[in-house]
Amino acid sequence: MILVESYFEFHMFFNCRNAVLALPILAFTSAYDPPCSLMMLLRYVKDSTSSRVSPP
């Protein structure tokens, strides 16, 4: 539960321009659960990169 709350806090406070900073911090704070952390990091990267692309 704490990991999920942390993920949403990072997602709210760090937009795609700060993803490079947010990802290492999130990885460090959630290092106790690597498989779950990796999945959440990948999802964050996917969300961040997809939000940069706007329809023509």
C-alpha cells in the first residue's frame, strides 16, 4: 500500500520533464520490492512518454 501511495505522489508531483529525476528516487524508495517496483517504473515511463505525444 505504501508503494502505491508513493507511486501516485511521484506521478502527481513529477511531470514528464522530471521523469529522469523521479525514476531513480522512486526506485530508491521502493527498493524493498524490486519486481513490483520495476513494473511501476516501466508504467511510469510509458505514461510519461505517451503524454508527450499529442495528436496532429
